[in-house]
Amino acid sequence: MNNVNSTTGLLVVIIIVILGLFFTGSMTGSGLCWACDDNHNESGMMSNHDHNEHDDNEHDDDDRHGDAVKSFEIAPGEVVEKIQNNKDVILLDVRTPEEYAEIHLENALLLPVGELSANTLANIGLGEDAKDKEIVIYCRSGARSKQAYDVMRSLGYTNITSVAGGMIHWQEDNYPFTEVGEYDVEKTTNIDANDDGPKISLDRAIHDFGEIQQSQGVVQTTFEVKNTGIEVLEIGELSTSCGCTSAEISNTSINPNDTATLTVYFDPDFHDEPLDKITRTVFIPTNDPDQPEVEAKIKVDILEGE
């Protein structure tokens, strides 16, 4: 009899424990609801795992169906819309001439990123008057166009973007407005076409002193600076790339068709110079809208100790 009572008592305890676990699991949503499947709690809510998985799938869909561009970028499709709507946008290809010849955007200008400067931009018609124009830069993948973007921003261009994914992305999505063929070197934009302003011209870009002795003292040469425009050419404060070189100009206001003399001095014993031939540069600021800064260079090979 005692054994029966003990067994009955043990069964009661086990039943109470099971019922307690059942009701506790139902209230906390722990998934112990035997009437529900593994993916839902008793209230019908999705489990955290499934909810997160759902969010991930939505995110993947967003990545597949949208172009997540960075602040400095523009999606290829948006460029296509601008071209289709005849927006006043300038296309600038910063790849190599060989890449350009293989395929490029229609009417795009070409300026390899390694050659990009204020002068070269002005030479293709993207000088001072283009700094607020909309310019879309592109390359093969978007890396070089980002470099060009950074340089142009530092030069004061305010309305520029880089094509996200470059020509690779453009071709992957089979966007239109592409063509093949070599770059026409005569192609420029007419934004800066202004025959009414001042125009600076140098008789040469480089003077080579050849070999000079370190002890022979300061050497000098002159450049002829001419104003080929129809307004007065103003020359700003000259500067040089190194203290061993200095320069002066005979006249800082040059009338149309007049000339001034730029004298450049070089001191071979100013400080220790690199071996072999070196180059030094004179920077000439101007009010020429196409060439806001012109460079005159000298080359020299110093015979050390002589």
C-alpha cells in the first residue's frame, strides 16, 4: 500500500511539473507550444530568426534592383536620362586614349587622369567659366574618375560627379549612347570660347641650360610673354617650385599685342641638388580665362664640385 501511495505521489509531482513548463512556455513565447510549428510562437508572431532573415532578403532585393551610389557618384541610368532629356551636361573621360578608342560615351571629352591640371582642363575648354557647369566624369571602374573628382574639386569645380561603376557598369546594363573610335584632338567644349579677353603666350615652354658648374654662380635666361588677346593681360605674383630658382617680369600689365620679358634665375650652389638633370618651374598667374596659371620651366645638369 505504501508503495502504491508513493508511486501515485510521484506521478502527481511529474504531472504538475509538466503542466508548469507548458504554461510558462506559452506565456513567454519560448516555442514550447506543441500546437504550433517551429517558426511561430503561440501568438502567431514570426520568430526573431525568420524576421531577421526576411529583413536580409529585403536588403538583398534593394541591392539587386537599385544603384547604391555614394555622395560623389551618379548612377549610369541617371546619366542616360540627362542625355535623353538634352540636359546641358559635359562628359569627361579620364581613361587612356587606347581605352577611349575601344568604346566611349558619345561626345565625351578625353583627358587622362594622370595629365589632369588647371592648364590641361582649360586646353579642352573646361577652364574658369566651366567651374559651375555640370560635368560627369567616368573611367573604366570608377576608381580613376574618383581621383579626377578629387583633383577637380580642389581646383574649384562645384557641379561634378563620378559615374558609379564606370564603363564596366554602363556596358553590363547595356545602356545606349556609346561609340568607338579614336579621340578627335580638335574636340573641345565651347564653354570657354572667348575671343574678347586677354590671351597669354610664351615663346617657349622650357629652357635647357645644359651642364653648368656648381661654382660658376647664378645663371639666367629670359622668356618672351605676349598678349595675343584684345584686353589687357594682368600677371599676378610669380612663384617657383624651389628656392634655388627665382623670377621677375618686366611688366605685369601687358596691352594687346605687346610683350613683356620674364627673367628666370637659377643658383646652382643654393643647396644640394639631386644628381643628373633637374627641372624647376616658374608659376605665372594670369587673368586669361583659358589659362589662369602658366608654367615656364628650366632644366639644368649641375657639375658637382666644379
